[in-house]
Amino acid sequence: GEGSLAPDERAIHNGADDNASGTAALLEIARMLASGPRPDRSVLFIAFTGEERGLWGSARFVAEPTVPLERVVAMLNLDMVGRVTDDAITVFGVGTAVEWADVLDRANGQLARPLRIAKAPDGFGPSDHSSFYGEGIPVLHFFSNTHEDYHRPTDDWQKVNVEGIERVAELTARVA
């Protein structure tokens, strides 16, 4: 249907990477942070819907937040983190706060097997972090890149790099 890159196929698009991988990472980060030590500030976990339709969920949240936006210090977004290849990920939004590059480097250095991080400065992009950056909130968007299964019925769990998701989740938890 609409949004498919295989428009002539009538098949379920499971979305194992886009974006079940981000949701799995979100749950793992919540587990890590809940097991301690507690972060110095509150952490709100949100899984948005309607990103492909125009950032519906994240735009709604910033328009009608459940906490005052002036209390939100950052937004960490995990969209398509299930295909880590050659230990490499891209993190967008590094230029949205002067601290981000150092925070990322420190967190990555604490991993048993650090990732190779390509740092992109821009806070706008085709994912939910853009809604927050549009409100002046610093953002990071963790991303393992597109692939031939993107928006196709072949984006299935067998192709997900589970160990890669775990490493991205640990990195993100350390950043948080």
C-alpha cells in the first residue's frame, strides 16, 4: 500500500528494522536504566506512531506535551537500528548541543566493543526527532542505515542484527 517501495506486492510489511528494532532498543534501554543506577533526571519513554505519515505522533506530543517542554533537556530517537554492519552507525543531531560529541565519545568508550560512529550535525531529518528539534530541543537520532528491505515485505526479523541492537541500546542508555 501507500509508502511501500514494493507497491505491486500485496504482502505484509513486518518492519523488523523499520521500526521494530527501535522499539526493541527502547524497551532494552528502559530495562537498563531501571536496573540502576538511577539517572540524575527523569526519563520519559515514548514510542510514536504515524512517523511515515508526517510525524503525527511526535508532532502531537510537542503540541500537547505530557510534561512542560521547557523541562525536556533532550530527545534521543532510535529509528532503524537493527542492521548494524561493520560496527558502524550514524548519529544525527550531534550539532544540536555543544556537549553531544563529547557525551557520545565518552559513552561509546565505555562499551566493551565500541561502535564506529559517523556524526551528522543536523537536527532535522525524516524521523520523530525533527518535531523536538523544531521546538529548540537538542536531539540525537541513532540510525544503522537503509537497506534493500527498507519499506518492503522482506524487512523480517531474520535479517536483524540483535547484537547490534543491544550495542546501540547500551550506547543510548549511557548517553541518557
